[in-house]
Amino acid sequence: MASSRESVPHVFVIPLPTQGHVSPLMHLSQALASRGFVITFINTEANQECMKNTLEDGHGLDIRFETVPGIQGTGIDLSHDEGRLIFTQGLINMEGPVEKLLKDKLVSADPPISCLISDMLFRWPEDVARRIGVPSFIFWCASASCILLECSVPQMFEKGDIPVRVPDLSIDKSITYVRGLSPLPLWGLPCELSFSDDPGFTRRYNRINHVATVSGVLVNSFEELEGSGAFQALREINPNTVAVGPVFLSSLADNASLWKEDTECLTWLNEQKPQSVLYISFGSLGTLDLEQLKEILAGLEELQRPFILAIRPKSVPGMEPEFLEAFKERVISFGLVVSWAPQLKILRHPSTGGYLSHCGWNSILESVSSAVPILCWPCVAEQNLNCKLIVEDWKIGLKFSRVRDPRKVVARDEFVEVVEQLMGAESGDSFRRNVKELSKAAQRAAVKGGSSYESLDKFVKAVEVL
């Protein structure tokens, strides 16, 4: 008969080593640990060093950390082929060290290993789990809609709808046969589906069987956001699919950042009028062309609206520090520029009225839960799809003309016009009303009795009997 210690579930968590993937898996780990689980979180050595200052308060939960060699998620430039290839190879190289760690822990782990939860963008954890004899689950930190689109790649390719060349993004054509999705315009396709020789295109083929064969799929979304149709379609691929998001609402952790945050901006926010501030951030991986940045900055000067602009170091190739310092001086009376912001705290602040976002899924969930409408500036990965959901399905934001041609520079006149439309007292009313309703739904989903809370409990019970 197993001891009480042996009956405690012990989950090993393997996040993709980037900010946007480490953070939600840490929140999920906190939520599971608060339900009595033991968690072992496997970081790369570089990321563990970055996170050490954010992990001081464990809230009395049993979350342990192990490290393996690997890339640092704060220094990756995925805007170029070279950076993407280095990143992809870095993920592949993690397999051996992680498998060795897990084999060692099979002997010594107390309590024993119950299962693995790995980021869906990895392909090898399922194979490793099979070799060591434990169940494997995947965590998808993006939308259910994105998984459905991924699984439809062969069908889209067979029909000739992909690959899509950039000039074709302006064509008024929609893909209507992806089960669980509303009609998807070509500009809403992930950018990797533009060219069949892109490594990201090939990886999408390789992930399809992965979704169907793992023990279960946890999605960082909630049913009320994407609709029961999306999750019903996803459960036809893997019956053990559960919506558990937004996971940060179920977590005790305020922060799981790889970057040092500038919290002084919160004091500045306290001095601004309610819903007056535009928050601008291009995420942890997005880059911006210098010419485009100049147009955005010129637009901000013309608007004279309060704003917080977050610009990571080296995120704008060719930008001299003096250029940004001169801008800071010119807008000191109404604007603030920081390198990395406490995003969730900014979005929850009553002075924040809009968010110009790269449309990363974590950022969308944070903005929705905080009832802040969104200006869409998709950069990489599935962010064009997210933009489509924001603008056409949920009607909580606006897009810029560059979604139909990512090579285009958005002129300051267009920038000013779109910002004013979202932030205006009357023109932005419908966006604010719609996002407020989604915010209420997100809060309900995360508490006891809510859809995501109950789905996470269902997963907990399933692991307890493994």
C-alpha cells in the first residue's frame, strides 16, 4: 500500500525558455501547488538566474527548481532566420539533459514523478515521457483557435490556401472550413504560413499528431472567450482537452518575469486621469523598424495624450540612445518611456484606457481581464490570428493597415487617427463595453464554480489517480 507521501502528485513542468512561455507555466504551477501538488519546474540555467529575484516568496507552496543547459529567453531575436534557427536548435538540444535529469529523478524523487507537463511547442517531451514510463500532458499558452488552425495546416495546404505570399494578404478572401473557427481572412493567418520553406511551416506539420497522442491538453484560455464550439472541435482531436485560463488569475504569484520591471511608472500613473493613458508594448520578442518607431513617436507627440511606452534594449535595430533620450525630454510633461514595465499592474490601473499591443496571447488575456481595449500591432507567430479575434470576433479593439502588408510603415497620420478612435470618449465606448463584459467572464471563469476553475479541478483529479 502506497504511503501518504507517495500519493501526493508530483508534476515535472518543462516550459519553453522564453518570457511568454515561462510566465504562464509558472502561474499554472502555482495553481496546481495550491491544490496540494508538488511541482518541479525545469528552467534553463540562464533563465533561472534571471528569475531568482521574482521567486523569493514561494507562498508556502512546494515548488522546486531544477536547471539544464539552454538558451536565455531574454536575449533572442526571432525576427531573423538566423535567430529562429539558433532558437530551434537550442530547444532540440535540451532533450538530452532533460531526459537525463528525469531518469535520475525517477530513482530519487520524493514523492515519485506522476507526470510531465510541457510546453506544446516542444516536440520531444512526449517521447521522453514514454521512454521513462510516465504520462505526458501539454500546455498551450495560446488560444484554442490557434491549435485548431495548426491542425488544419494539411487541409489548407491541400486546398492551395497556403502558403500565402505577402502581396496576397490584401485579397478579400477568407478560410471558412476550419472547424470551430469563424471565417478567417488571409491577413489573419500566422506569419509562418506565408512561405513553405520557413522552418516554422514544417514544424506545424510535426505538431499535429503530438496534440492527438498526449494524455491531455491544457489550454490557457476560457470557454466563454472562444466559445464552446472551439473547445468542442479541439476535444474531437484530443478528448482530454481542458480550458484552464487565464492561469494568472488562478495563481498566487504576482510576477514571473525574466526581466527587471520598472515599477516607478506606477507612481506616475497615480497622477493621471482615469482611463486617459495609452500603454504601448511590443512584448518580449517583438522588434520594430527605426523608421516605424519615428512615425509612432511623432504621432504620440502630436496626440499629446498621456502614454507609457515600453521599449526593450536592442528591440529597435539602429536606434541610438541619444535619439530616445531626446524624445523623452520632449514629452516629459505627458509621457513616460521605460525599458520593461509591470504590465499587469499597468493594465489594472484605473488610469489606463488603452493598450497598443503586439497581440501576444498572455497580453491579450491580461488586457481582457483588466477591461482594457486593444490596438493591434501583431509582430510574430500567431499574433495576426489574435488580432482577428480582437477586431472581428470580440470587437474590443482596432487594427492598423499593416496587417495586410507587414512591410508597410504606418504613417503618423494613421497612427493618430486609430489611437483617437479607440481612446475617444464616444468613439471608444463600444470597445470599452465589450471588453468589460469579457473581463467579467474571465473573472467568473477563474473562481470556484467557474468553467476554468472546474476544468483545472478535473485535471487535478485525473492526475491524482494516475
